[in-house]
Amino acid sequence: MIETFYRDLQEGKIIEEIVLKQIKIKYPNSYVEKGYFKEWDIFVPELNFGVEVKSDKKSKYTGNIVIEIRFNNKPSALSTTKAKYWVIYDGYDYNWFLVEDIKKCIKDNNLKYFNFIGKGDTKHKDAYLIKKELLYKYKQKIE
């Protein structure tokens, strides 16, 4: 389990760096927050907002994107983010969403969350399993 956590953490850092490089083309002062920072992963000072980076490569097989709202009975992820955008890497593409549009997708489609223990986790999480084709209707076009 610990091995899975550290492998996923390392992979997540690589994905963050790829997203940061993409952002820096237009906003060169952008940077990855150091250490544990609950609100977002990347800050864009030129526009004064944060970007959260998520990875869900398993969605290649399940067809669902996991959007966590609680972990170990505490608000997390979508419930606590202060980011303006989420970038979700699905194993193929980096998909950009306004956080408000993810919430709108959930509300518009009257989605229900599920409670489960994720691979590599020891605690329960509450999360929406949103069909990619549904969530991607809310995707942003980023230059």
C-alpha cells in the first residue's frame, strides 16, 4: 500500500510539472506550491488563481472520472478546493475544467456519490463516478 502511495505521488508530481510547463508558456511566473497545500497545486500569479491537477488513468478502462468530495469522513478535493480550474489527466489527454462547471455537471445531472476504499487507501472516500462523455461536455478549451 505504501509503495502504491509513493509511486502515485511521484507520478502526480510529473503530471503537475507537465501542466506547469503548459501554463508557463503564457504565464511564466506560475509555480507549483511546495509541500502539502490543500487549496490547489499550481498558482498563476498573473491571473491570481490556482489550478488543481488530478490524474485518473484508470478511467481508460472504467469510463468514469472519480471526483472525490470526502476522505475519512472529512471534506476533501472538490469540497475544499480553492482552485479556479482542475486539470484531469485521463491517461490520454489533459482535460481542463472550471471547478464551477464540475459542480454544475453534478447538479445538472442529479448525480449521486459513492462510498468506497480506493486502491492504495486504507480509509473510505465519498466520490462521484462521472461518465467521461458526460463530464467532458463541461470541458474548457484552453489555448
